[in-house]
Amino acid sequence: MSPTSCQLLHPAILECKGKKIVEYFNYFCKNIFKTTILSIYNLEDSSKTLHPTFTDNHKAGFISIIGKPNVGKSTLMNELVGERLSIITSKAQTTRHRIMGIVNGELEGTPFQMVYSDTPGIIKPQYELHNSMMEFVRGSLADADVILFVTDIYEKFDEEDVIEKLKKTDVPVFLIINKVDLATPEKVEQKTAHWKEVLNPTEILVISALQGVGLGELLVKMIEYLPTHPPYFPKDELTDKPERFFAAEIIREKILQNYRKEIPYSCEIVITEFKEKEDIVVVRAEIYVERATQRAILLGHKGERIKKVGIEARESMEIFFQKKVFLEQYIKVEPDWRIKKDKLRRFGY
Ligand code: GDP
Ligand code: MG
């Protein structure tokens, strides 16, 4: 499908899951985002035109945050978006989905909208799940208006295929050296020189995502490179992901915090019910594992471990959704889900 066939969505008010959502981005909306929006809200494609209200100098664009696991991509995105959207843990590869965060603002009279996606870390495909993650990375290279290639002060980036791709792309690449709070000035200089030589990116920026160092400069630079374009999303929408996605992410985070070894990586969470009532949110989650032994570990003695996960997840959800939450969890065994593509698809990868 060509980008122009994606002209859709007029400023109609759509009733979706009890919410009124105003859509006004018919422009050359990028395929992937269109598909996401259509599927989330169960919309049908339409080619109606619209006359949105925006000023001529509005800037908007897609910013992809890529890089290896653990370099601080999620931390950076959360700092930039200002909300806790993406899971942050010290374990590698926790961010499996593409997550969008949207920032609207104004800089010296220029209104802007930045749409971020925090992609999973760049890794060599080992099995299907990894392949699926690499697809997200490739997608980012194709859609982005700015690429933030995040590295940290320790990193020796040796995936030459990725470097080659970044060298060839027409998209501006910002090389971010993160965790500067842990480095000496000499080390920073050495890394900067290294990246200039290896990649010669559009910009090299030294930051500490954790301590908020260098983020102002980064923001100004990004806006500089954003194309003049009307907003892609209604200006009050924080993210394109529905609530049940966050419910699943919260449970996944609690599992990561409560179990060691391979358990967290063999779990997949599917929210089978998400009902928002006046004073309570009812959430029903199915947790898939690969083997009966994993199910037993997950349950713990008399189900106590999973109960702890449930309590912690409920508490976090109550903060996130600002409402009381009733959470039910079921553990199911689904052998080798990782290597079964159809199942991956069912889980939304
Ligand atoms: P991702 O896998 O690239 O998304 O990385 P995360 O954002 O999950 O961060 C991985 C770890 O690095 C976490 O423990 C973060 O707290 C830590 N981290 C991220 N940014 C910084 C930073 O600027 N300085 C320090 N010291 N730690 C950081
Ligand atoms: Mg991450």
C-alpha cells in the first residue's frame, strides 16, 4: 500500500469502547501507524477528506529510539515523554513491543508534535521472538524522521550490519552516549571520537537519561530536524496503546521483579478482559508459560508467589489507572510459544 492510500480519518467523532476519540490525521499517515490505529479502535479504512485546523509552521514527526538492550532507551523515552510508559528494569530485553509516546509542545512560537517509539534492543536473531523484535527495528528505520541511536559509555557496539544500515539511511541519526554520570571526561571524549570515526552521525549527544543531563539540548536538536507537518495525533492523546496493553506490561514487570532465571522470559501475558466501570476496573489476565514445571514455579507453594505478583500488579494498576482494580490471573501452559509464529501473532507480536 502506498502512503497516499493511507489518507483517511476525517475529524469525525468516533465512539470507541465508550470513549469519544477525535481523529484528524488524514494526511500521508504512515502505514504502520494507520494499521495500528485502525486495529486498536476497530475502525474501517475510509478515504474521506478533512480540513484540519493547524498552523502552517507546525512541526511533527516520528522519532525512533533504537539500540542494544540495557543502554537506557526506555529510561530516555520516559524522561522525554514525562510519563512512565515503558517497562524499565535492569534485565536485558524487557521491552518487546513497540511503544509510542506522544509529546506536544511549543518552542519559540513553533508548535510541535513528537511521536516516539521505543523499540526492543538490537540483537541477533536466535529464535522467532528475536526475529520479530528485529522487524520492529527495521520498521523504525523506514518510518522515522529522526533516529536516536542510544549507546552507553561502556558499550562496544559490534553489530556491523546495523551500523551499515544507519550509515546508508537518509534519516538524521543522533548518536546518543548515555550514562555519562558514570564516566570520566576522558572516557567521554574517547567515545565521542570513536563514534565520529565509525558512524559519523548527524549529531553526537552526551547525556544521562537517569539524571536528566543533556536532555534539553537533545530536545531542541530534535525539533530542529522535525519536518513541517500537521500533527499526526489528536493533541491530547498520550499514547496509541490501549489500556489493556499497560495492564499486561504491569503484570510482566511484576513477574520480572519476583522471579529469577528463565521464568520471566517464558511468560507471555494476555489480557482477556478489561472492563472499566464507574468506580472499578476489572482485569482478567492469562499468563502463558511453556512447561508445567514453570507453571509450578510461577504458582509457588500454595499459590503464594503468584498471589504476591497479583497484589503488586493490582496496586500498580490502581496508580496507573487512577481507579480501584479487580485483577484475576490464570496461568496456562502453552508449549514452545516462542517458536510458534501463529501463537506469537495471537499474542500481538
Ligand atoms: P533499555 O533496555 O535500553 O530500555 O534500558 P533501560 O532504560 O531499561 O535501562 C537499563 C538500566 O540502565 C536501568 O537500570 C536504568 O536505570 C539504567 N540507566 C539508564 N540510563 C542511565 C543513566 O543515564 N545513568 C545510569 N547510571 N544508569 C542509567
Ligand atoms: Mg527498554
